[in-house]
Amino acid sequence: MEIIFSRDCDYEKIYLHLLECKDNFVPPLNERVELRDFAKKIHDNAITFCAIDNHNLVGLVSCYFNNGAYGFINHVSVLSKYKRLGIAIRLMEMCIDYALENSYSLLCLEVDSDNKAAIVLYTKVGFEIKDNNSNCIEMNKAINLEGLD
């Protein structure tokens, strides 16, 4: 196994990845979105951070970067057999680095309050809970731009 990390994810790989990992979400991803439409939206509108093994997309983080001020992470996933290898952390760090390099001051995301594993992951990479309602937790990470020229 040789994981390659990149920012080049094509539509078909994104769709197949979403299809394979849909049941890893709380609630399952296909109960919230139509997977083909979601794959197209990610491909066309988001900056993607990808983990690839043997030409297969095994991990994905996608983020919408808006108006030069903040980014909104709308998707994080790793295929089951690739979990616990540090892939999600690496992809999140790539997203954080992109935000820093492009002078974004904040990253935001929302996570289902029952998705404890995701909450732990986001906390490990520096996200803090901003708002916690009954079903959804909003988390933010301030990007420190001081000292950059």
C-alpha cells in the first residue's frame, strides 16, 4: 500500500468513493444527499484534498473557500479498510495548510452530534465547538496569519 496525497480528484472517483463510504456516516450519506449530485457539486465547486491508493480514491476532504475570509469543510471521508492510518488527519492538515497559504482566517464545519469519531478527529486538528444544538455541532478553527508575509 502506497498512499499518494494530492489535490486532483476527478468526478467519477469522487462518486465511487462516496458510494463506497456512504454507510460510514451518521446518518448514512445517501439518506441526506443524492450521491451523483453531491459528487458533481464537490468536483465543480470545492477544493479537494485526496488520498489515493492504486488509482482508487480512499480518502477525501472537500472545502468551499468563500470570499477570501473563510472556508467551509463540507465533506470528510476515508474508506473503512483505510481508517486508523492517519489519512483523515493528513487530509485535514492539507486543507488547513491551503487555508493558511491563501490567507483564509477561519475554517468551519458542521458535524452530526452522534458522530463521536468525527468530533474527536476535528478536535485533534484544532477545531473547537462553536455551537451545539440538538442534532448538529458547528466547529471552527482560527487560522493564525500573523507573521506571514
